[in-house]
Amino acid sequence: MAKAPFTELRVVIAADPPARLDKALARDVPEEAALSRSRLMRMIAEGCVWRDGTVTDDPRAKVAEGDVLVLRVEAASDVETVAQDIALDIVYEDDALVVVNKPAGMVVHPAPGSPDGTLVNALLHHCADSLSGIGGEKRPGIVHRIDKDTSGLLVVAKSDHAHHHLAAQFERHSVMRRYMALAHGLPDAGDPRLRGVRGTSFEAGNILKITSQLARHRTDRQKQAVVWANGRHAITRARVLQSYGTPPALALLECWLETGRTHQIRVHLAHAGHGLVGDPVYGGRRKLSDAAVGPQAVAAVAGFPRQALHAETLGFEHPDTGDMMEFHAPLPADMRGLIDTLATG
């Protein structure tokens, strides 16, 4: 792809600058330029930062108050990922962002094995010329993801400024995300088994709290695993909304994330012994008895084709207005149907 034309951005280093060029630029670049630190690092490495007519390509270079740096910022170019006319459930949209209710079965971003038919392909077609450029390309800004076979809400940026602002909220863990999940068993503070599971505890209101670190599985790199060192801190909370069976064999849970790690809810609930219905990776195919939930329910659970997990609520601060926004997506038909079957036996 040919290099896009660039514009020049003049930055004057303010008083008491950080010692390093990259950190000083991250502090002093105007917010409206919407240049993240990672993008500034790429620009430095690619020779797009000049001082006194000379390229400055060392991120550790010293700077001083009053230094004038010229940044050559590439204009947004069209991304090579193909736009595809795929129907989307748009919950909200404005000039800065779009909130989508993603169906189960749709991959968020193109990757080997899923080169098209993804949410990004669909958004490129839907947004068309309303994209102002993310990282130098006209593309939607993916700031978080949900698994292919998880349904529910995602927010996607339409500009560099919105992308940077939303990404910072996810990094601070200030975004509200609540999920509906159908799990095996019944998490309960009175269960002596759970008192022996490391990292699990209960808070007021019979709220299950799971705290651990998460890292890639040592032998299966496609999986995540609970670890206690050299991983990423993760906290999941869950409360029971409804139980099914006599004695209870399944539970509808409301789960919320204090952190957001890959497969976090699935891994944590499986660690606690309450893997998700239909989860082929972590949940296991547990056998239910006809006596506990009824033969129709047993068949419905056994035939459910995906992890029973839905991103139901999403809340964040709007990157332009600062207003708090909150969105809800009802349970999809497959989960609703499964729950109805369980409720009637």
C-alpha cells in the first residue's frame, strides 16, 4: 500500500518535561491530535519526529523545556480489510462510536481462519465514510472483544480520539460490564466445597468473588488458566438470579468484571466448579439427571451449541461529552429458549 500523505504537527515541550522523548511527547501532544503513546512510539521509530531539521528516532533521547518537535502524521488511509454488507444490531451510534449487539458465532476481528465475515468487516461497510481514522487507517477501533460464541454488547470507536479515550477507560477498569451466564451447579456460601477452592470467597448478598491471576495454559496456548504467579490479576463476581432442578443442578448467574481478561468468566467459573453450560473448552459436558431437571431440559442442555454467556450491560463515559452512558441487550433467543425449557422442566 502506498504511503498516505502526511500533515505536520508542531509540539513545544512544556516545563519540567519527562527525561525521555516518548514520555514527553505523550504528555505534551495536544489531546485533540488523539495520538496514543503506542502510536507515538511507532512514529519515532519510523523517523516521523524531527527536531531542528533532523530526525529524532530514539525514544530515550533527552528533551528540554522549549524544544520544538515536528511530527509528520500520516493521513488516514483505507484499510485493506474488505467491507462486507452484513446485518448488524446497532444499539447506539454517533460520530464518535457505535454500540453493537453482537450475535453468537460472529468473530470480532479478522484473523487466520476467520479472514472475513467478522464484526470489523461488517462495520467497515456500515460506517463507510464516517470513519475518521484509527492509527492512521480508516477502520473501526476495537477497544475490547467478546468471544466468537458469546453474544452481547461491544463499543467500537470511530475516531482516534474516541479509541484512545475508551481504551483508557478499559485500562482503568472503569467500564461497567455485566454478563448473564448459565452455569452448572449452584454457587452458595453454604457450600463447604467452595471454601476449599483457592481464590474463592463470598461477599454480602451471597455474591461469589473469584480472585486469581490468569495466563496462557502451559500446554494449550489457545486456553487461559488460573495461576498464582506471573499472570494478570483478575477478579470476577457472580450472584445467582435463579436456580433450576431439585436439588439445584443449574443456575442463571449475573456476572460482573472488576478486570477484563481473555475468557475470564469462563475460566473463573470453571475454576470454582461451576463451568458454563455448552462451553466446550472450560465447561465440560456434565450429565444431568432426568429426575433433577426433567428429560426435556436434559436434552436442551446437552444440545446447546455454545457457551451460555451473554454480555447484557455495558456502561462507559462518552469520549466527547463526558456523559455516562449505559446500554442493555436482552437475552438472545437461544439462551431465552433454554431458560424457558429449564423453568418448565
